[in-house]
Amino acid sequence: MDAEYILIHLNIALKKVKHKLFIINHLFLLMVLQYRKRGGRWNDYPGKAKISGNVNDYEFRLLNEAKTKVLAEAGSYDKVMKRFRQIEFFKHHK
């Protein structure tokens, strides 16, 4: 076996590993739900029971785990959760 043959097969194996890591990263996409009073500062959402008032008094948005990409623009709780369920469905859809 020569060195070129080994390098070719290592390169193929590396491409397969990178592809599998991409798939794993895509399947385990974590999302962050944030909320705010109209015009206020964004905070991570602690749950319905822990916010004061009704969820209709707040705006919500959905971000990726690193908080670098907006997955759902600011809107009502129902609208953002609908988008959340769509993302979850397509993550596990084959």
C-alpha cells in the first residue's frame, strides 16, 4: 500500500465523519424561547407559570442555542410555538 492510497481513503473517511457530524448537529438543534413586554428587553422564557400576567401581554421569539440566528420573528406565543413545532417535526421527519 502506498501513501497516496492511504491518503485517499483517509480523505473519504473524513468526509463521511463530517457529514455524520452535520446530521447529528442538525438533529440536536436546540432552541431558546425569549419573551419581553412590548418594547422591553429580551429575556429567556422561564415558563408560563413564572411570568406575571397573561402571555398575550408579551412578545416572543425563537433563537438557536447560540442566540445568533432568529428562527421565529417576534410575535404572539401561539405563532412562535407553531413555528417551534414545525421545526421539531422536520428535525425528526425522514
